[in-house]
Amino acid sequence: QTIKKIIDSENCQDIIFLGDLFEKRSPSPKVLLALQTILDYIPRDKKVYLLRGNHCSQTKADDGLTALSLFEYKRNVTVIKHTRSVNGYTFIPHYENERTIIEDLSRVPDADIVLGHFGFNGCLNPMGDPDFNISVDMFTNRTFLGHIHHYKETKEITIVGTPYSTSFQEANKDSYYAVVDTKGNYKMKPINF
């Protein structure tokens, strides 16, 4: 319902999911059908990008194997399994090998907006442990990230967070979604429904 309400309230050209559309690496048929229902709800004139997150990957091999591939048949859906630039965006999915992310960040075209599923030095995972050692200085473009569950802003980086709680520590947290224009101007909007 939350995603449907966001889609109904915003007039967006592109709809981008920043990863972890599944809780488990091998989603059940029920979960796959629920994602199908959401994708079917999105008007066909909208481009949809599904970024591979760590929970979307079948293994930790960084090979891009993901159940999200099941939705590539839809003409308006693009599944991002590996780093690529499309229409002014550079998508960087989750990689277990941090070096891959650092190398990909260094190759982002100057005008692109980065959309990724990873963290940086100073981010903590839901268990309170540091997840990444990527320096904030590596980010030179306006960047929006999934993976980290709490909203946070640091320099050119916005961690959007997740709209749902995954542990007791996250209960009653503030949740947001971002509306971004082609120049990287953005507005964070609370999810209060």
C-alpha cells in the first residue's frame, strides 16, 4: 500500500527502487507475486529501475544472479545487476567486494546522479556494526543510497533508508522517499501513511 500511495501522489518520469526488494536471497513465490502486483500497478509509461541489493542477490559471488531478473520481460522495467549508466544516472548495485564499488565511483561521469546500494565509512548496519570503509571523499556526484536502513545526509550523499522496520531497534523510525529532478535537486518526503 505504501508504494501505491507514493506512486499515486507523485508525477514521476522514472521510479527507482534502491535494492533489497526481498528480505531473503531466495524469495518465495508469494513474495515474487507481491512484487509483480506492485510492478503491474505502475503505469507503463513510467520507467522502472530495480537495483540489485544484497538481499536481492542469490549469492555473495557478485555475479549479478538475482530473482529480480524474472521481471525483465516487462517493457518498462530495467533490472540493474551490474554498474551501468543510463539517462544521466549511474547505478551501482551491491557488491561484496568494496574495491569494485570504489573503482565504479571513480568512473562516474561528472553530470550523473549516482544511485547505489552500499554504505560508506561511518555507516552502521542494523546490528550497529560498520559495513563499509569507503571514504566520503570518494563521492563527487550527488548520490542517493539504499542498503543503510536509517535516513542520513552527508555532503553529497543522501541515504534514503528503508520504509519498513527490520528489527526492534528500528521500530517507530522516521521513513522517507526522495523525489529527484534531472539536475540532482531533491526533496525528502516523509512516509506517514
